[in-house]
Amino acid sequence: MSNDALMIASAILNLQQESSNFKDYIFPALTTSGSVLLGYLMANNTFAKQEIIKSEIARVNDFNKFLVAIDSGMQTLIAIKNTYMGRINSNPIERALSIPTISCYFSPPPDVTLIIFLAKANEYNASRAFFETWNNLPRVNAMLGNFQNLHDKINHRNTVLSQLREFYQIDDQGRSVMNIGTLTPEQFKVLKTAVDLTEGVLCLVEGLLKEYYSCLKNIPSAAKLSINEKVTKKHVEVLTYSNPSPQFQKSFSSIPNVDISALAFILGVSEEVAKASFITGYEKVPVVF
């Protein structure tokens, strides 16, 4: 083989043995970087999904806490009604005197911020009745505020009733009676306050019973409008409310209407004012078992 041929063969062998910078360094680097980026995107997507699931589960748990607290309030209202159900008539004075002091536990009202997410699906508008939707946080706040108002009225009434006891006398049969005709103006003022507070308590209890039941019955459906149940169904469920007990349903039976004429006379107002004084706004709230 000539020297020229040897030089050509040697050059070919050297070329075959030389490394390719792209093959040995750049391509592996690109492959590794692509794997890292893909892994990052997959991890980021998984994390985002987990955060969504956690957020939805938290909504359900918060809502369930709220619903349990509302049920506690409902039980309080039923306990109060049991103190007068079946024992009152239409006479305002007899109503005030026949219902004893009311002593029951008022649980703290739930935090409305637990269900703030309901506003996401707010359906309220001026053309609809106030009680037609529970995606309406002002309605919830009004209900809880009236529950606190009821608590205050009951405490005030209990205090006034303790004052009324001083006006009772023992009759010939040994019974404790109150002679309305012998009351002084100041004593009659106390009786008037007792009548006023009693009617206020009765109206609020009757109205709030319907409103609390409506809340328990319908607010789960309202909550589901703002909860992705496809995400939460394997982890937690939205509580719903049902109570088919006849005794429970009996708690919603109506009570005798007060004699407005007699009530107006005692309070010293017109019948129209007397009627308007005890309107709660819950009169038309439907109750469907």
C-alpha cells in the first residue's frame, strides 16, 4: 500500500473514533432537561388537583358543621314550644300568665363565614320571594339575628314574670291568683310588658321554627350549587336533613291566634299597630315534610 493510501485510511479511522459533541453532550442534556420539565409539569398538575380536592372537602366539612349547629337551634325552639303548646288560648293576659319562665340552653350561633361560599351561587333577586332561596347570606344572618333576639326576649320576660309574682294573692281556696282590677298603674305597666314580651316570644318561636326547618331542609341543595361533588364524593358527603317523626311534625301545629282587640287595648295601641307589631316576616315560609 502506498503512503498516500495509508494516510487516507488513517484519516478515516481517526474520524470514526472522534466523539460527536451533539451526540455525547447536547442530546443527553436535552433529554434530561425534557424529563425534568415533564416531571415538574406532572407534579404541579397533581398538586393543583390535590389543592382543589382539599378546598372542596373543607367546604363540605364547614357546611356540615353549620348544619349541625342549625339543628341544635331547632331543638331549642322545639323545647321552648313544648312549654306552651296545648296550654294557651286567645286571651293575651292568660297567655302571658299561663306560660312559665322559660329555661333552656341556647347554643352559640354558628359562624356564617363557614358557608360564605354559598354566595358563589346567589340566586336572590327582587322578583322572587325572600324565602325561595337559601343562596342568600343576608337571609341566614337575619335568621340567626332573630334567634338571638328571641333569647334576649325570653330573658327579659323571665325577669318581668318574677316581678309579676309579687302581685299574686291567695284566694279562699288557697290558690294563687292575680286580681287585674286591683293592680296599681305601675303594676299594670309590668303586666303590659309581660303581655308584650309573651306575644313577641310566641311570634318569634312560631316563625323561627318554620325558618329553621326550611334552612335544614333546603340549604343542602343550595350548598351543592357551590360544591363540586364529583371531587368530594369519595371523601366526604354533604349532610341532609329529614325527620319523619310525628312528634316532630306536631311541633309545627298552629297555636290559637291572640285576640287582637284585647291585645290592642292592653298595649294601648290601635288594632292595626298591634297586628303590625308582631309580624316576623316568616308567616309565609312553607313547611313541607
